Amino acid sequence: MPKLPVVSGRQCCKALRKLGFEQVRQRGSHVIMRRGESGCTVPMHKEIKTGTLAGLLKQADVAAKDFIEAL
């Protein structure tokens, strides 16, 4: 698994949109993104820690390599 970069919530949402996800709803500082049956919750913070990002990608069923290419 490649090393995950430190990204903001906005950058993460933008990359997920490129991968076919769409924003379903937002509550406070958390955005729910969905693609078919898989989805994830993205915290809209200035920096998403790498552990949080790894869990988010696992929840969304997205490979780290594909996410990095979408950035």
C-alpha cells in the first residue's frame, strides 16, 4: 500500500467525485459520499490524518493507489 498523503476534507471529496462518488448529504462538518452500495463519511477538516483517511478509503472500498491518482 502506498503512503497516504495528508489532505483536506475538500481535496478528499474532490478526489472521490473523480472516482464516481457523489455527495448525498452533510451534517455539520461531515459529508456523506456514496457510489452505488459503498459509501463513506468525510470529515471536512483542514487536515485528515492518515489513519482516518485509510479507514475512510477502506469504508468506501477504494484502493489507496486509485485515490492518489485521483488527487
